[in-house]
Amino acid sequence: MVSETTQQSNFKRLISYMKPYKLGFIAAIVAMVGYAGIDSLFIYSIKPLIDEGLTNKNPGVLTYAPIFVVGAFCLRGLFNFVSTYCLSWVGSNVVMTMRQSLFDHMMRMPVPYFDSQTTGQLISKITYDTEQVANAASKTLVIIVKEGAFVVGMLALMFYQSWQLSLIFLLIGPIIAVVVRFVSKRFRKISRQIQNAMGNITTSAEQMLNGHKVVLTFGGQAIESERFRKISNKTRRQNMKMVAASAISVPVIQIIASFALATVLFVASFDSMMETLTPGTFTVIITSMIMLLRPLKQLTSVNSQFQKGMAASASIFAVLDEEEETDNGTKELARAKGDLRINDVTFTYQGKETPALENINLSIEPGQTVALVGRSGSGKSTITSLLTRFYPYQDGTITLDGIEVNDFKLANLRSQFATVSQHVTLFDDTIANNIAYACDDSVTREQIEAAAKSAHVLEFAQSMPDGLDTQVGENGVMLSGGQRQRIAIARALLRDAPILILDEATSALDTESERHIQGALEALQANRTSLVIAHRLSTIQNADKIVVLDGGRIIEQGTHEVLLAKDGAYAQLHKMQFGD
Ligand code: ADP
């Protein structure tokens, strides 16, 4: 449950997002008040029109009336434009700022955070929740200020004409307040549910889009369709609840108000009252009361918008308040030699009971190639994740060139590593820009071409329409697995980091590309420390050290020959793969 105080502090925080756009905000408020003023002036003018113009047949009043009407409407139109435009300007800027801070913040979140969140929920916060906040910012304000000013105008007019009758009308105020309070609680609850449901819709759609081929192959269309229908229907039902709450509350409030209006009419019929009222005064009062029903309706329905916005900002602020990746290390190395030592490290993933790594001891000398082998789930990738500090380890130490990795500045630590993994992430850009991803301007075209050449990227790029400047499409859909991997190798070559992590780097290659690439990879590894996760033992026979993992423990380590001679787990694996 969102408590009143968090709601208040969220509101304050929301206001702080609008502060930079104060001027637009003020202009909008002035224009809205002007708009309401003109409407009130109209109703006020009914009295002279009836009493002077019609009853007393004063020709002056009737002559000016048409000019007044046109002039007033021109001004009203201007006010309307200024207020709508300025508020949308403020609102759209607030959405943009929030989106940007969410985007930037999510990017800086630690890796474990993403293990506990669905991508759909996070995307929906960036796209949907921020829009909801904009609605709160603009729609709510339009109604509160514009209608609020109009209510004040109407009340002033009524009291000015007859305070006795106006008092009667006002007695219903507290009753309406109770209804509004009850309804807003409900709005807030439903809004939160709608947001979650929107997140689920995004998640479900995303799963289908990402796994489209799997769905087709396994004939999962009916299941996916049903899953989506359920989620979608849930959102629809929540929306209907919202509409129902709002559709019931509006007439209820108006019926309560109609009782007050009836009482006023009844009291006005008393003789003593009749004497004090001219036809003009009476018309102005009744018109004002009827006119008050509209803003009353708006003011209660604005609440649903406002609650939606508040629920959305609560969900946004919850993400913004999540702690970013800790980066309080101070040490930096221009270029590490590549001396890696893992001492007695034990690591358990959050929410897991058994450790993924137990008492790992491993040293890698600068320039060495060390291979990690073992069945899947044995902890190979986890070791590499700890080196780059994607996850914090609980026990033991990991040092790079004698400095504990936790003492490094994060960016500096990560700049010492280049990863080539079987999951190559390509950005929707050209091949050249993908190779030079996140490099600064000092990287020359020649360097990119040289990297592309050594990684055998040029070979296939040359046959493409724009060569290295060919667009690869979203996540490189236009390219084969082997081509994607060659781009990843070129990227690592250009990055020229001292330590290389090759995660089953050659798994997606056909024999032809593999032959091409093995040479490039060896050149890449030549003067670097490298850690290779390999499934196929043929590629790692020359490694300086082979480490065999099982169930998070190192069960053997040594060179290919030593391990074969030992006739243990490695020899077993070797027999399985080569059948000898
Ligand atoms: P390998 O790379 O050898 O296949 P991993 O290092 O990926 O093995 O996994 C080691 C163990 O840690 C496995 O039991 C796996 O289920 C678990 N694991 C891996 N990643 C996560 C994660 N993000 N959250 C929780 N458990 C994980």
C-alpha cells in the first residue's frame, strides 16, 4: 500500500520535475484563470441583459451585447490555446526527462537486478508509466486550475447575488468530499493494477516476438495466443473497473447536488425571498448552480487521472530509488599486465541455496591462455562474470595485477577485458560502427578496416552493397552466426584490451569460417591473457592450462598432455568427444 506520506513525497518529487519549466507553467495557469474569468463574466452579464435590456428595455445594453459576445469569445479562444499549448509543453518535457532518467538509471543498475525483473515490466515503465505521469501533469492541472477558477468565480457570483441561497447549496460540500475520498482510494488501487497488467502485456508480447521461431517450430501459437488473451483481458477488466468507479461516482455526486438545487428552488419560492430577487438575479443564481455541476463532475473525474499519474510516478520513483552499481573503487591501471588470481572464492547467486562456485583457486599468468571446461551449469560463465564484477563475490579474493578487483574504478576494470561470446550483441547500425562500438573519435577508419581484415570480416563485407557501411539490421538479423562472430572478434581486436574472454567463441562457425578465424583468434590471443570457455576440446589443446569444473568446483587442472595422462575427468571428456 502507498501511504499518504509517500504519496505526498512522490507528489513533491513530481513537482520538482516541472520546476525547470516554471514559465510555461505560469503562463498556462494565467491563461486558464483568464478563461474561467471570461466564462464567469458571461454568466454575470445575464443579469444586466435580463433586468436592464429585456425588462427595462434599455437599448444601450442590447447594442453592446453582440460586440461583447464576439470579443469575449476571441479572448477565450486565445486563453484556451495558450493554456493547452503551454501545459502540453511542460508535460512532454517532464515525460522526456523521466524517460531519460529511467533509461540512464536502468543502464547503471547492477546485473543481479535484471535477473529479478522482466524486461517487459521495465520497458513498460519507460513507455507507459511515463505517459501516465504526463497525463497527471497536464490533464489534472487543466481541470484543477481551469475548473477550480471557474468554481471560485461561480461561488463569488452566487454569494454576491444572494448569500442565503448560496449557503444552502454549499451545505453539500462535505458530503461530496466524502464520496470523492472514497472513490480516489479505489482509483489508486486499480491504477496500480493496470500498470502491472500493462507490464505483463509487454512481457508477453516481447516473449512471443523474441521466440517467434520457437513458437512456430513447436506449434505453440494456440498456447501463446491464449496466454496473451488472458493477460490482455485482465488489463481490460481493470480498465472497466476504473471506468465503472468513475461512471458511478459522477452521477452520484450530481444527484447529491441536485438535492441542494431543489432545496434552493424551494426556499426561493418563499414570499420573503421572492421580494429580494429580481428575475436577473434569480437566473444568474440558478445558472451558476447548474454551471457548477460540470466542474464538479470534472473535479471528481480528474481524480482518476491524478491517481493514475501518482501510481505511475510511484512505480517510476521505485526504480529510480534502486541502488546503482557500486563503484567506489579508486585504483586504475592504464593497461593491466593480465595477472589474474582467484583465491578461495565462493559465490552463491541471489535466491539460490547451493553455491555456483565453491573454493575456487586459479591463477593466470600474463599472456597465458587458460581454458575452462566442464558440463553446462558447472560454473564456467560465473567465473568470467565475477572477473568483470557483474556479481559481487561473497568469500575470497580476486586480484588483477595484484589489486583486488573491488578496489578498481568499475569502468577502468572493465576496460581491461574484451569479451567474445556465442551471443553476439549487434546494434542496429553499420558493420563498421558495430566494430567500433563505444570507441571514441580517436579510432581511425584504417584501424577499423585493419581489425575487419584480421577478423575476416572484410571477406563477406566486400560482397555486400555498402561494404563495411552496410546496415546490419536489428541485432544483426541480416548476418549469419559466423559473420556475427567475426564482427565480435573484430570488435575485440579494435578494443585491444589486455585480457580476453572467449565464451565458446567458435561454436557458431562452420568449418570454413572456423579455419579463417582460428588464425585470427590465435593472433588476438598472442600477447594477451585469455580465458577460454570451450565445449569443443579440439580448440584448446594448446592452452597453457586447462581447468576442469564440476558442480562449481575445480576438479582438475593442468596441460592437455598432463590431464590426458592422468586419465581423469578431462580424459573422460576427451574420449567422449573424440571417441578414442
Ligand atoms: P556454465 O557456464 O558452466 O554453463 P554457469 O556459470 O552459467 O555454468 O552456471 C553455474 C550455476 O549457476 C548453474 O547452476 C546455474 O543454474 C546458476 N546460475 C547461472 N546464472 C544464474 C543467475 N543469473 N541467477 C541464478 N543462478 C544462476
